[in-house]
Amino acid sequence: MIKCTNLFFISHVSPGPCCLLQAEKQRGRYAALAIAAVVIVVGIPLWWKTTETYRAWLPFSEISELDSLQLQLSVDIEVVFSRGTLTPEQQKKFPLSHVNEKEHQVDVSIPELLTSPSTEADLSLHMLSESSCGSVVVYVIPETAALLPEDVKVYVGQRRTALLRSPPFKSSWSLKEVLSNLDVKVEQVVSTMSFSHQDIVAALSNRVRMAKVTKESMADSMRAIKSSPGYEITFSLLNPDPRSHSLHWDIEGAVQSCIQPLLNKLAPIANFSVDSQILYYVVLGVNPRFDNSVSAYTLSADSLSHVINPVEARLGSNAASSNPVLNFLLYVPDSHHSPLFIRDHSKREVPSNAFHSPRWGGIMVYNVNEMYGPEAEPPVDININMAKVMGVFLAQLRLMLGVQHTHPPTGFVLQSPGSAGLADWELDRLLWSRSVENIATASTTITSLAQLLDQIGNIVINDNIAQQVSSAVTSLQSAVAELEAGNLAFALQYSREAILASERAFFDPSLLHLLYFPDDQKFAIYIPLFLPMCVPIVLSLLKIVSEAKKRRADKQAKSD
Amino acid sequence: MRIFAFIHLLVSIPHGYSNYVETKAGQFFSSGHTNNWAVLVCTSRFWFNYRHVANTLSVYRSVKRLGIPDSHIVLMLADDMACNYRNPKPATVFSHKNMELNVYGDDVEVDYRGYEVTVENFLRVLTGRLPPSTPRSKRLLSDDRSNILIYLTGHGGNGFLKFQDSEEISNMELADAFEQMWQKRRYNELLFIIDTCQGASMYERFYSPNLMALASSQVGEDSLSHQPDLAIGVHLMDKYTFYLLEFLEEVHPASQANMNDLFKVCPQSQCVSTPGHRTDLFQRDPGSVLITDFFGSVRKVEITKDTINLTSPVDRKKYITGFLCCQTNL
């Protein structure tokens, strides 16, 4: 950049200034080259490293394997033939082992589920002494046995056993014909007691949208609450008229004896917390109509849907947890609107006098007008019959949790679970569908998280997220393996771990990408920083290159 | 011909009313939702943006009136107008210049207030990535059967919405947030309403299914405010939300008004700007979607038919024991 102002001195001055000029120019050239070298060799890598986002390693290959999930569910079935069902010849030829397999294939990319199980094999006979979790024992009794009433073909007990009236077969039939005839019946029993194709499809509805939905299956899928690590159950007593009625309910004792056994049995599925409250001066949002034919107040089925909203505003909830809440309300009508009955859609009386809303809870109306006469002085002390109330609430709770088998096939009689609250096979049903649901949900979560992290390069992936993802993937793989082996309890445990880990990874607060920068914003940030620095360097480099070219051209001209 | 049609209409109206409840029962299965949520956000602060707070509060009021409880509403107000020092009528927020309707009322539950209303918190609420210490009232605890209404208002531009006068959310971020909600199945159907300048640009980039969007103005147009009130000194409401509130005041929980009626709210003659809507991502036909599917909370209800008999002892054991006795004689 040194101007040669001393040019007119060159004629009589020694080559000093010219050499000096050259030396200066040389120094200038070296300086520019050195700065450029520092910028390129040190600056750019330093800038790259410091603006990089930390992304811990994730097992992307294993996650992409989860995308096409193949679930194999196997149930241990024991079939016991009682005396008198088989002829001695058929008994002699009894083989010791058969295997029955049914495969359900799930593929997320295909919108419809591949439905038909094409393979059919034979039956497996294991002599188990005690029926483990997930297994089924079927006792086949003679056709003419008087143990079951006439029209009942199957009786399902409280544990994992079922009595099946044997279908008619002739003594001349070979064993194979006998077994194949029995196959269909046993399959029906097992699908009632363990899982049917419909149940598995419903459990997978999270992942695979059901193509054809019947009204019943849609209602079923909407009614049962989704799988969650914990639930809160709240019992509320609504007393709109404390001046007339002074209500007493032994909720603690009732919960201990009626609800707690059920919740204890369901402990492997989720954590439950139960609380109760009494609300005064709460009104239903709907005015009941007086029906002269029964001289009582009635609530029609259509107005029931408007009852819940005004009440829900008054119900509290536990602020500390984000678990879903199931509310069970007991409403005692005020003295001016007693007795209050609920009518169904065909205007008939409802024996339970209760209704429920899917995924929310249930309301029961309890009439107390018959418990006291007109001479009683207000407020009247009333003790609520908790057995009756808990019977209704227990039934509603079973529906909410998805335990109830709503449509047993014809000819089937299901034993009522009674005070245990839950039959063993009902628990198994729930475990099967929950395991499958958990696995489906966890795999969807992990795959979508991996997709998201892949797409958005700016999100920071911390170590704890990577660890959660890895543990979710391993738990999923173990759960699938256990399902294949038929160990239902372990499968559920692994699936629960998988879903907890995957949810924790997906909903980690650090995964918020506020680093979304469109390209023009990136330019707007970097140009004011780098342009003033780069312009002199680039210009001087160009000058060096052009001077070098000129010198080479001069040299060539001189040499020529 | 016209008279004939008129008489026919007169005759059919009372007949139609009695069919309300039957058709309503059928609607429950078609909508597929069991609960409703609402996320109502006002993004601007300062006294002269009174109208944005009034907008949000009027939608809040309608939604509460039609049945959604506070526990299912996330209300975010970036500034406090009711208790603002410049409010000549403290503890009120009016929507009409004759001070007819106080939309603040006495039952308002604001979940995010003042400086808590940021882009980050809004996205955290939508995606669910909140710190574990966040209380229940500040979370959107929706599931795969929830219908969610999202209402945004404030100052916006082509592709962005301004929060708190200092930051902005872009339409791409919003579309990505909705996609993350869809991936986690945090909604069944979602209705997105935005009342800002160039509001239609905010829903241009949506790509997740089951989304329906409405905006108060197209790209390149401004949304205008409605009326100033001389006593309060500021504009009270925006035109679009004013007419939206007027429309919603006619709706009651058993109403059969559907989305096509909502699309007709505030035509250009009233609003000056052209409201827009987007339904291509929505599965159902808008004519079959009820207003109360999103603004109200009509519950699906079933009668409890079976009960469990807890009083009488269950005595079936003798059947099985008798049978086992038979077997041991083998």
C-alpha cells in the first residue's frame, strides 16, 4: 500500500528506496498471507467448533428397526378332558404336544392393518400344576353333564379356568377329527379370556388408524382410559341441601374393602391414588321434570350430558400430579326434588340409577326420601348404604379402566368377580392389551423423536436424553421378546419401563428448538461480523495474486 | 314459487327442533372426541393494546359459557388491562363501547400472565415439554381424544406473530409444534383461530392432519380494530373478534350451528379485511362439524347397566370342587 511518491528521485538516488519499497511490499505480502493463513487454519475451525450444538449419539439403526414391529403373542393353554368325554381308543392315541400359533403383523407405513391370520397349526398341551399369569386352562366336560345349565355352553370362572361343554362327536371319530372339532370352541374361549383380534387392533389404534370402525368398537376404544403410569380416583359426595339432609358416608372403610382389592390387583399396571371429598350446595345443571305416572322426578338420558359440566367446575384436583383423574360422584337430591330417577333412551327406568362418561367417571343418584318420614326434623341424619353405592362405582371403575368384557359371545356365562373386584382372566386381558398398547406407544414415541432430532439439526441432545432413549429401546426389545415367550408379567413390566423412558425422553424440557433460524436470518447475523474482516484480507490476497501474475508475465517477456 | 318455498320452510322448522337430540346422539360417534381443551393467547402488552386482551377474554367467556371448565383452559394474557393504572373503570374489560359487556367478570383464571407469556412458554405448553415442577393448571393435558381450540391475537405480519413487542413466532415454528403434537397424539382435532394483521400467513405452513384454521385477514391485508371508547380512551375490540363474539353469544350448548356458519362471520363488508379459512387438512366435512365440538364441552354419556353385587356371598365354588372330586376317582 506504499505509494511510490519518491519515483522522481530514482534517477540520481541509489537503488535503496526502490529496494526498500520492494522489501516493504514483500513484508506486506507476507503479512497478508500470514493473516489469511491464521484465519483459514485457526479461525474457521474454531468458529465451527464453538457454534456446534452438542448431540449425543442415539441408536438410530435400532430405532428404525422398531418402525416395522412384529409382535408375537403366545398364550399357554391347557385343555383337560374329563372322564366320559373321550372313548378309550381316542384316549390311547393322545399325543403329548401340539403347537398353536397366531401371528399379528403391524406395519406402520400401511394404513390398513393386515388382518387375516393365515397359519393354523395344532394345539399345545402342557401339564401345568398352577396356571401362571397369562395362561388359560379349559376343562372339557361331557356333553350331557348336569354341571352346567342347559343352554350354557361355557362357564368362565374367577381364576383362569373355564368349563367347556364338549361338542357332540361320535366314538368312531379319530383323534384328529375330535381335536379339530374342539379347536373352534377352545379358540372362542381363549379369545374371550385372553385377547381377540379386535382387542389387539384396538390396543394398537395409537399406531395404526383403524380402517373400518364399527360403532361398538369405536365406543369401546373411546370409553377406556389410555394407558398412563398413574391414575387418580376421586370420590365426591354432592349434597345440594344440607339443611334437610345431614349425610354420613363411611368412604374410607368402603374404599378399603371394595375398591382397594381391585387396585391392589391392578398394581402392576399403574399407580393409583384415591381421595374423597364432600361438596355442599352443588346443583345439577339440568332441571329434572316431574313425572306424574311414577310421582317422581326424572332426568332423561339426553339431558345427562349437560349435567357434568357445571359440576366439574367445582371439583378440585391434585395440583401436584399430571395423572388422569377419574371422578365418581354420588348425588343425593334435595328434598324438593326427591325421588329422582334416571330414564334411558327408551324412557325405561335404570336400575342402577347411575350413568358414566367415557374417560371421565361416573355419577350415581342416591334417593333418601324413603329413609325418613314427614315427622323427622331437619336436618335428618342419613347413613348411606355404601355396599350398594360401591357396587355401582366398582362397575363403572371397571368400565373406565377397560376391564369389563362388554360383549361375551352367546352361550357364555361369566362368573361375577364379587368382592375381589377383578377375575384373574380379566386381569390377564387387561395386561395383554396394556402391554401391546405400551409397546406400540413407546415405539411410536421413540421413532418420532428420532425423526424429529434427525430433521432439525439445531436441537441439542444431552447425554441424559440419549441414555433414556437407549434404555427405552432395550426395554422395548425385551418386552417384545417376553411377549413372544409368553411371560406376560415380565412383558408388562418391560413395556412399562419402555413407555416411562420414552415419555421422559420425548418430553424433556431441553428439547425445545428455539434455534430455528431461516437462512436469511443466518446471513443477517454473520455478515456484519465477518464482512469487514474478510474484505481487506481477500482484497490483499487478490492483489498478491495479480502482482505475482504480472511478475511472471514480466519474467517471461524478459526471457523472450 | 318463492311463497311455496317460504311456507315449506315455516312448516319444517318446528319439526326440525324435535330431531335435535337424536341427531346430537348420532354426532357423538362421528366427532370421536371425549373432552375439549382451549388455549387462548394474547400476545401484546401496553395499554393501547387493550383490544387484544378484550379479544382473548371474550373468547374465554364464550368458551366457559358453553361448558369448558377452567381446568381445561390455558389462558395466557401478556398484560393486565383490568387492573392497569390507566383503566378508568378498574377490574373491568369491556368489549362494546357502551360498556355493555364486561368480559372480565368475576370468575377469570389466568394461567400465564405478564412476562410469562413468551414464545418459549407457548411452545412448551403446546408440545408438553414443561419442567416437572409446572402445576396442573399450566399444562395442556390433552390426549388423543381431545378437541383443542387455539386462539391467538396480537400484532402480526407475513409469517410471524409478535410476542411482547420483543420476540416473534414464525409460521414454520407453529407448524412444527402442531406436528409434534400430532406425533404424540395430543389432539383429535384442532381448530386454530388467529386475529392479527396478515393472519392467513400463519396457517399457510401447516402440514399435520385434522387441523382447521381461520384467520381474520389475508396476506397483505390489515385486521382493523372496531370502535374506540371515549371514556376508556382506546379501541376496545378488533372487528373480527367483535363479530365472532356476537355470533358466539347466539350459540348455546345444544345448538346445531356448524363450521360453515363460522366461516361466514364478518364478511368483508363488515370487517374490511377478508377473513380466510383452511380446511384441506381436516378429515370431516366442515358442514358436519358443530361449533360446540370445539367451543363447548358436550360430554358423551352412557347409562350404567351392570352393577356388581357386593352384598350377597358368591358361592360358586361348590361346582368346581364337586367336579374335582369326580376327577380324583379316575
